[in-house]
Amino acid sequence: MKVAIIVLAGTEIREGLGRVVNALTTAKEFGEHGDEVVVVFDGAGTMWIPELAGPEHRYHDLFESVRGSISGACEYCAAAYSVTAEVEDADIALLDEYAQHPSLRSLALNGYTVMTF
């Protein structure tokens, strides 16, 4: 199975934490079963990268456990949310496949089931 997990939830409200943790846990579950997993941080979700990359964050280990599945973060949105430098510092690629955004269409065309959180 091929799954693309798109993190859109921001950091501003508590619900966002639950959504990003669910996204990463889902990525981990699929990965543990040998499925092909891609994680993309898009929109306000780009703000999670500097948060989760910090070793003091309580979900840092979960973030690191799926790091190999993270394809990147939206270049446009990282700039819009002023986290470009932090995303680069976390060694996460900036994606600009379609108008400075990741191409969700290409994921769908390549057989990925796209899930949003």
C-alpha cells in the first residue's frame, strides 16, 4: 500500500497537537507494516517542524521515528508562516513542485492514498 499523509494542522490551538500526533502515529503504523509512506507538512502544518525537531518536545521521538518518511514541507507555506530557516535547520526539504507547493496530484497519480490531518 502507498499512503501520503499531509499535515495541515497548525500550532495555534490544542487540537493541532492531536492532529499532528495522529498523523505521525499513522505514518509509523503504515511504515511498520512495510507500506510506502510519504509525510508532507503543508499550510499551517509547516509550523510543526521547528516544534517537533526540538529534542525537548514531548513528541520529538515520534517525529524522529518517521523522519525517513518525511518528504518535506511546502516552500510557499514555510515562508508564509516564517519558518523557512527552521525547516532548513531541521534538515527537511522544501517542496516546490507546483507553484511553490508540493504536488498532491502527483502523489495521487502515483497511486498514493492521500490522507489529511
